[in-house]
Amino acid sequence: MNLGMQYLSSDGRDYYHIAEVVQGIVTWTTDIDFNAGELNFSIERGSSRIGIRPQNGDVIAMQWNGKNIFWGRIFKVGYSK
């Protein structure tokens, strides 16, 4: 099993492979009624060392075993203490 994830800032200036900083469980939900899917994940604290500062409107792409399964924009950013 091979997870691939990329982050692209909404202005197109920043592009990073982020699978190495994803922590815990990644959940992807969708339904058969063509509603928007949802991807939830956490990145390690201090991920700004590679330039990641997620903001609403930025893009996340995800692949599983080399197959593209998700592409979407960030709508909610949260920070833990």
C-alpha cells in the first residue's frame, strides 16, 4: 500500500509532496449521489519546515497505489494545541 499526497497553494507558487508529514489516519468519504467528497488528515507539527502553511482554497491531491483518487480544495484548516 502506497500513499501519495501533494499540496499546491492557491496562488500556484508552492508545491510539495506531503505524504511524509501526514500523521495518523487518512479518511476519504464520498457517496454515489455525486456530492463533494471529503478528505481528512493531519500533518505533523512543524511541517512549516518544508513550507506547508495550509489555507482555505489550497489544493490537495491524493493517490493510492499509484492511482489518482482525490483532488480538491481545502475548506477547513484546524490547529491542535
